[in-house]
Amino acid sequence: MTAAQDFAEKNLDAFKDRMRISTTDENELNNLNKMLSASYIAILRLVGIKENPDESDEELIFERARYVYNDALDEFLHNYEQDIRYAWLSHHLDDEEIDEEETSYD
């Protein structure tokens, strides 16, 4: 199982609650899992990390999946551009600070 699939399975109930989805239909649940999994991969790429999304990343994953569910994915990037930019910067500033700390002791 990939990290994206694992994330989707662990967070499916929370996503259903958030979206007020009560279905138990196996096909619909598989579809929701695919939405979450694809959103996990997309957001991690957009914010420039490979694993371990933080809470703000998880929020973006849920929001992207919500846009997919509502057939409005074309609007997601425009509406969340600033949030994605802040998330990317926070991850990369953390990396730069770590790199600076490591090189300052050399």
C-alpha cells in the first residue's frame, strides 16, 4: 500500500464527516478513496514534500478532494494559490534553516 492509499484509508471517515456524506456504497467509497489518494499526491507535489504532510497540508488535501468531489477542480489552484505558496515556503524555509544550522557548525 502506498502512502497516498494509506492516508486515504485512514482519513476517509473524517472526509465523509466533513462533506456530510453518509454512503456505504462500495463503489462510492472507492471513488472517495481515489479522490483522497490523488489529492494527497498532488498536494505533496505542490508544496514540495515527499512524505509526512503537516496539518496545513492535510487541510489542502481535503480541500482539493472536496473540489474534485464537486467537479470544480479547475478552480482549486486559483482559490488556494496563496495557501499552497505559504505551505511550500514553510517547508522550504525549514529546510534552509536546517541547512544553515548544519553548515554553521563546520
